[in-house]
Amino acid sequence: MTRKEWEAISTARDILGLGEAATRAEIKRAYHRLSKKYHPDTSGDKTEKKESDIMYKITAAHDLLMRYCDQFRFPLQANERDDYDVEDWWMDRFGQDPLWGKQKK
């Protein structure tokens, strides 16, 4: 991803008031919250031109972040690393260590 694309994503994130990481659901909630506040039909403010401009920015930010999220491929099958339970993971890494491994009696 280019610097320009990252800057656009950062700007979109700021417009929607999101943190450094967000789920799709959080993006949608932020969009809906701001839409209720700034949409010219529901805001009740007489400055419809200003509200309309803000709404265009909110919509563009939402659309950009959703397109960004749509580009990711998520694993739909467990891989070998996901099969560990906590004790197996610990023993695999530290089981041979005299302090952390199983103690001989």
C-alpha cells in the first residue's frame, strides 16, 4: 500500500472518529452515529449545504474503509499453530527448561 493510500485511510479514520484499529462493525456504528447527527434530512439544522458537505465526507470515509476491509482474506481453516491449548503451547516452548518445565521427582 502506498503512502498516499495510507494517508487517505488515516484521514477516513479521523473523520469517523475511530482508533488505530477497528472492526467492520465499529466502522458501521461510527458511520450510523455520524449520519444521524449530520444528515441534512435529520439534523434539523438550516445550514443544509454545510451538513451535506460533511455527510459526503462521512460517506466517502466509510466507503473507503469498507473497501479496505474487503481486500483482506481471512483463514477459513485452522492451521497447525491454532491447534495448541495453553499447556501444550507452554510446554512446547519451555518444557525443556529446568525452571519452567516439568520437574523430575
